[in-house]
Amino acid sequence: MTKWVELSHENYGHVFPTYYYWKSVQLACKIVNVEPKTYGIWLKNDGFGWMTKKGSLAEAGQAILKRLIENDKLIKKIQEVNETKIFPMLDNSDWFMQDLTEKSGEELFKKFKEWEDLFLDMMEYSIMGTVMEFEEPLLSNKIMRFLEKKTDKPGEYFGKLTLLTKLTSAQKEERELCKLKIKLLNNEEVTEDINNHLKKYAWISFNYDGPGWDEEDIKKRLEQLSDKIEVINEKINEFDNLCDSRERLEEEISNELGLTEHEKYLCQVLRTLGYWKFERKSLNSKSHWMMDNLMKEIAKRCNIDLMDAKSIYPGEIEEALINNFVDKDKLRKRRKCTIVEFEGHNSVKFYNDDSQIIEDLKVDEEIVELKGMTAYQGYGKGIVKIVNKEEDMTNFNKGDILVSESTCPEILQAMSKANAIVTNSGGITCHAAIVAREIKIPTVIGTKIATKVLKDGDLVEVDADKGIVRIINQWGMLLHKENSVTPLTLGLIHRGFHFSKNHELLKPLYFKKSFIVYKNNNIEWFGDRTRFDGMGDIVIKKVEEDKEFSKNLLNQTLKKCDELYEINKDILKQDLVKLSNEKLVLKLNEIYDKGKDLCDIGFVPVVSDLTHNKLTNKLKSILNEKLDVNINNYLTTLITPTERNFSDNEKEKMLKVVKQIKKDNKLDNIGKDYKNFIEKIVESYGWLNFGHYGPSKSFEDYVEEIEKILNDKNIETQINDQLKEKEELSKIQYKYVDELNLNEIEQRLFKAARDFGYNKNQRYDILVFTYFTLNKLLKEISKRVNFENKELYFMTVEEIVDLLNGLDVSKEEIKQRRDFCVMIVDEKRVELLVGNKAKEYAKENIEYEEIKEDVERIHGSVAFIGIVKGKAKIVNSVNDIKKVNEGDIIVSVQTNPDLLSAMEKAGGFVTDVGGITCHAAIVAREMKKPCIIGTKIATKVLKDGDLIEVDAINGIIKKL
């Protein structure tokens, strides 16, 4: 069975006026004596697609081409119809611009039928160029073939030979806008000029469904023009001389290549068709803009929505106008889905089931190369941004690759900034092709599926010489490294990152897929680095634009933290031995799902700075503009959260015990005399250092810590400092804000850094509490299944549920996972690979950055200022803690709560990874120890025992 193909797609449009375009195709086919097969319009959710079943219009296209090649009668007729019949149709449309309230339904219907006849009478010839090139660019291909025989640059010459030699309405409007800008630059009053400009050109942007331009749009477009009069004058001169210069260029190229008269004629035919397709579409937009007034009148008389009115079928217009009657339920259903199917010269069917179209249009999401047609030659590489309408231009940056279903005048600003343009639809006379040749930007059109395969944030190269678009694999780039983790606990985090709604906050980008390589309790996380970096930019932009963004995010996170905290407490109170397997499954799924939800919202602070340091660099650039001195003291002070966290509360409880011990002067047997006090601390906070799989702090650990504090000669000062620390920090932050004269947006960015830091800290602490609770569940589960507790950490949560439900899990596979595995996570699934499959997957997909290990100086970001010298100790797991002596420098891939006891002994910290909100940075600021993060190479360059200097003022580590 022949499948449906989408030739073109528009984001806005309804039965009116789209039906009349496809109806005119039947009339065009009748003129060339060809009966078309099945084609149609797929209207869905107020947008639509031009559809055909493959080959349905091919015969008509060949017949039109044949007539155009044989002689000039058809092209002359097409030109004559456009020149003589568009304007009577527009005159008729203009009649509807008056107040229609007092007009009878009969009169309105009569004028509407006149418009219908005029529109179809014009379109039956005007649409022929479109029909000819819709399924295959027949005339374009013919011209390319003879150019290939005459030059080794056929695409370049094709582009020059098909440039339009008449100004379109859109170009005339732009020329007049330039003249308005000159008036503005000369400080002349332009209010009346803007109003006149709107009366003349508001319709240019209307397309099929509007809206047209308003006063704000014109002002915005004026702002976007250069502020240099000489640049604007140059542009006006370019418009004034455009036709003559292009005619001379075409004559020169024709002579240079030795084109025959027939070859020149074919080029002239394509130029004529291109001009009138562009100009006719613009002028039709003017008609639709004026006819919108009729649709509004119908909506008012029938008491329906404007979009409902535009969904009325042609045969129902009379009933709606004369009797003010429509079936409202049917209209609403139509807006959700309507197919208008045309066949032969007369057959038209309307129906609402699009299941076959949806099935036929499915594409392979693993496609990495697309093919289309060259509209303008060249090469472009950049980040994909899908731009189908004006609102989509918000996040479009210079150098991005513009990918569109089909371009339109509203997105010209983005097109001019693009490194390349790619469209689903279009022949060589389409909007994208014509504009590409005007602005000389590499363009590939007619890919059919670009917007379905490509996503915002993809890195692509556009080889417009060959009509090829390739996705450049970026998803195998290293994003993060971590130690002492497990597939089960990590799976909870990454399900939140991927199975999430966080992309709603990060539109237009979303985190599609990533994978984790697990080896000996350590992981490397790989993903789409380009997309990840782009999301960092989006977070910064949202903070700048929305003063409540980081606060609202924090409040949502804290709410989810509270919910998960209470669930954990409830589980820990229960006697798990008495719970049935079914109840254990419920408890396991409950904390896993709630943890996933927490990581969903927690992804936004993570992506704000991790790996790319976008937020850090933004804050540094602000401080560098305001200070001539080292900025790091200001930076670390201004980004440190002032809210109390679990560690603060734990320390306060311990200091209260210390105070009581000092008061009682009972120092000989602290564990016995103050057992109740210490046990309460163990119960409330012992889990804080648990990490992913423990152990937690014991009663004895707390006794040892308390004894250490008692031995401190400055204990009273320490207690007082602890109580006042946050308050004092807040005062210094206010002082720095005044001193630096930070504006509102700058203050907002520093506040966001503090919010994100506290956000991440609270989320991580609650996750650790969850892992502590999870461990209790796993201990009970291990007694009921044929697996040890530690083996369960190498399963997915679904596999553990299977075990509790009596199903088997392969012991051999779990054993292999403990040595080496790859975990693939996307928005739908978690998959674990082992053995050769895992090794091959890692080998094929990982792209490591080259790291120079023979260096004397290592650079990173300062997390807390200071200078310290000491012996380097590589500390990545609990087993490494015993290596650390007082004053050593901890060098780690990334620190975590498991390592806190070592961090308390250390003189400073250095990490490979991390941003200003990472664990090492937060702990360093709490402990006030010099810390440099994000070096990338410290654990590879430094070795245990190396004597090093950590200059956490300038962000440099030196071997001594």
C-alpha cells in the first residue's frame, strides 16, 4: 500500500483557507489533462501538513514540465494570470474589511462565493510551478544537469542564475522600513509613518492564519536594524540596484558558460515561477488577512471561537452565514484532527481518523544523515534550533543551524543569523530557497524529515554542496566522574534526569540520552556535551529573565525533600521483618519513585554549572568587570548559601553536647555519661556520611569527634562562631553587593548560585538518607532471595521487584556487572550491558578529550580561598581515608560524604570535576579550607606523596 508523505508543514492553519489551495491542484491537473491520485491536507491541533501519497502528483509534474519546455505559451499564461487575476481577488477581499455587522447573511455569502471563484480562477494556473516541483524538483534538476556539463561549480552558478530579478512585496516593505529607520536616526517623528507602514504592509506576516504585524512588531524590527546611517543607506541602494545588477550578472554568466537560448529560457522560466510563487504567497496572505474579518463575523454570529469558524467546511459556509448555524461539537473535533483527501479532478473526502498517516510518517530516530536538495551551496556547522514560528526565535543565536518544516517571512531575522538552513519541504522556488540565495547562506531543502530526526541542541554539519546534513555524535563526551557509587543508587538519580519533566524548564533543549561506564565502584558519565552546555545557557537566561526562577525551583525541591524525608522516617520506624513481599515492593517503589521525582527537579541546578562552568564563568565575568584585584574572595563569599543545612544542625547538636560536658566537667567516660544525647544525634544525623552504600557514622565515631572538639583550646570561640557564622556571612554579602554596585540582574545571578548550592546540598543529603533507608530494605530483601545485600546494588529496581515476585535474575550477569558494566538511560528505559557487549559499546561511543599528564602546574576554579602546602593523597573511596594524615592535601575525582572524616584532617582539597555547587566546594566553604575544583587532570598528574602547593587565590596547583 502506498504510504502518505508529508510534503510541507505549517504550525498555524485550518480548513479555511488551506482547502482552496489543494482544490486548485485538481483544477491545474485538469488543464494539463492528468488525473491526480491521492493527496490531501492533514489538519491537527490548529496546524496542518500538505500530504500526498508517493507518486500522486508526479505525472502532473511531468506534464507541466513538458508543456513549459515545448514552448513559452504556458509560462506566459501563468505570468498573465498572476498579473491580472490576483488583484481583482484582492479587491474582493478588501470588501470584507468594512464593518460587517449590518450585512445580511445572504450578501456575505454572495461576496464569499465571488471570492472563492476569483481565488480558484487565479490559483489553477498560479499553483502549477508548485505542483511541478512538489514531489521532485523536475525543472531544477534539468537545469543542474546541463550546468554540470559546463562547470565544476554547478550549484554556485545555479544559485546565481535563479536569483529573482524583480522586487517582491516583502523586499519593498523592507526597503521602506530602512527609510523609516533613517528618519528615526535623524530624530524625526515617525509615529504616523509607522501607522501608514502598517496599513500598507501589516499582512506580510499573516501567512495562512495570522497574526499580522502590529505597531510593536514594527518597532522591534526597526530596533533590529543597524544604528549606522551609512549601513542603512547601503541596504537601500542595494534594493534600488538589485534588479539591474542581477540581470547583468545573469547575462555575464550565460555568456561565460555559453548557454544556448533554450537553456537561458529554462533559467528564465524557473526565475518567473520562483518570483510568482513567492509573490503570490505574499499577496494571498494579504487576502487571508482581509478575509479574517469574515471569519470573525461568522464566529460572532454563530457564537463560536475564531479557530472553530475557520474549521467550517466549504459546503457549510452558507448555513453558517444565512442561518447562523454550525455543529459546535464537530468543529472542536475537527480542530483536533481533520483529513481532507483529494483524488482525481473532483473527488474530495473529509474524515477524522489519522492513524494511518501517523503510522506512515514514523521515522527511524537513529538516522544520522539526511539528504535533500541544495538551495544555496556552502558548508555550515553548528547547533540545531528548530524554528517554525516567530516565538521559536527567542533562543536562536548567531551561528546556529536553523531547521524548519518550511520557512516563512516571520523568521527572516533568525535565517539571517544562521550558519546554515535546513527544511523538510520545498522546491527550488520555495521561500527558504529564494531567501537563501538572497542572503547567501548554505541551505538544504526538501529533506522531508529534518524536524522529526533533528532535535534542539544537536550538533550537525550541513554540506549544502552535496545536499547532506549529518549529525555529529556528541553524546559520547565525558560529563562527570564519581567514586563509590552503585548502579542501583545511580539509577535512581539518572531516571530523574531523563524520565522527567525538567525539560519543560529547559525548553527548547532536553536531555535525551546518556550512558554510564561502571568499573570497580567508580563511574564515568557520558552524554551529549553540546546539549548539556546549551542547557547551562538556558538556565542562566531564565535566571536573568525571571527573578523568582531559582527561588521557585528551590521551594519545589525543598517540598520534595520534605516528602521523601518523611517517607524514609516512616520506613525506618517499621519492623521490616513483618512486611510481606508485596509490602516491601511497595516501600521500595515508593522511595525510588519519590527519589526520582526529586532528581527530576534537581537536574536544573546540576546542569547550570556542571562540567561547562557556565554559571561560574558568568559570575566571574561580572566581578572581573568591577574589580582590579583578585576576584576569588568575592566570588566564594557571594555564592555561599546562608541557609542552615543538615550538617549545620548536626554540628550544633554536637556543640551543645560539648557545652554540657564542659559545664558538668565530666570528661572521663563521655560515651557512658552522655549516651542518650549522643544516641539521639546518631539517630538524627548518623546517615549524613552514608554516601551510596555506607557505612554510616557510628556511636563511637561521634564520641571520638566530640573528644576531638573538647581538646580544642578555642572551643568557646568555635561554639560562638558556629551560632553566628551564617548571620555574619549574610552581612558580608550585603556589604559586597553595595560595594560592587551590583544591578538587579547581577544580584539575581549570585542569588541563584546560592539557591542552586543550597538546592543541591539539600537534595544530596536527602538522597543519602534515602540510600541509608534503601540499605535497610535491601538487607531484609537479601534474606528472602538468593542474593547477598551487596549483589542487590548491581540490579535495577525492576529486577529486585522481580526477585520478590518469585522470578529469576541471572547470578552470572550480576557478577559481571560488579566488574564492568554500561548503563544506558533515556526517557523510556534503563538498560545494563555486561561482558563484550558493554566493552564494545564503550569502545564505539566514548570520545575522551586528550589530557596532558606531564605538567608542573594544574589550573582549576577556586571554591574557597587560601594557600596551603602539603603532601598529595589520592582519595576516591572509603578505603583511601586511612592514607590521610593531618595537613595532607586530598586530591580526588570528586569528594562525597563518605570522605568527610578525611576532609576534616586535610589542609585543602583538589578535585578533577565539579562546579561552584559541588560537594567539595560546599564543604570547603563550611570548613574554610583552600580548595580548587574542576582541574580535570589532578588525579592523573599527581601521585601519593607529591609535595604540592595549592594556591586557591589564583586557582593554581604546583608540584614543589
